[in-house]
Amino acid sequence: MSTRVHEFSWPDRVVVGVIGDPGSRAFYLQVRAAKQLVTLALEKQQSAALAEKIDEVLDQLGAVEGNPFSVPAGTPLELVDNDPLEPVEVQFRIGAISLGWDATTSQIVIELYPLGEDDDEVPADADEMLLVRVPVGTARAFAKRTREIVAAGRPMCPLCGNPMDPEGHVCTPPED
């Protein structure tokens, strides 16, 4: 069986957005180029980790002496996207995320695979995946928006890292 690849080389829009109120929000990643739109469901923690890793890669590239990639330290104002999600029709729920760098095009490369049947593994024979190549400025804007959306929800427990409910929180701190 061949894998259907939803590929975006120079997307018009790449965003994470939410539907719902804090505590019951659903997170979505949307990518659009012209009339092609793909929406994937993901977890809050996946959103946060993706934004963090994108910023790490860009910060590392920006710190390279003689960096030929012109990586912005912050988000270019013209790339800020605070618009709501477009109509949501979920293609699949994200399982695994792969992040890379393409020096030939100066783009962050994101590969997203569906969640496996056991909810904790990516199927080796996934029937579809999303491949997105994001320019550095757009990647900074994506990471900034994603961090803001994640922070707008319930606060994270400093001990276990899970969201805390207003009614209370029971956690198990990680063992040393």
C-alpha cells in the first residue's frame, strides 16, 4: 500500500488553533496553500513541543558564525497570524512528529504521521502523512502563535507538567 503524502513546499498558512474553552479545548494544526487545506488534530503537549523544537532549531542556526540563512531572532510582524482556524475537517490525529532542516531551501521540514491503533505508536504502514516545508520567518511566527495558544489554556503543573484544573490538581511528581 502506498502512503498518501499531503505535501506543502511553500504554504500560505501554517497555524495551530483551538476550538473550545480552556480545559476542554481541541487543538488543530492547519496548513493551506491556495485552495488546498489540511487539518490535523493534535494534543496540547504536542503543540508546545513542536513550537519549542522549532525555536531551538532556529536559535541554533542563528548562532552559527557566518550564518548564511538569515534566521530572524524574533517573529517578523508581517508574518503574525492571529486569524481563527478555517473550517475544520480533520484528516487524521497526529501520532509522531519529525522535525528537520533543509539547507538547500532554508526551510524547517515537518513530517506528521497519524496515531497508530494502539494510541501510542505510529503505524509502519501509515496510509497518509503530512510533509510541510516552512520558511524561517513563517516558522518563527508559527512557534510564537503556538506558544501563545498553549499558554492561554490551563496553567501547567510545575511538578508533573500536566494541565491543572481550577477545581484542583492531583499529580505524581517524576521520580528522581
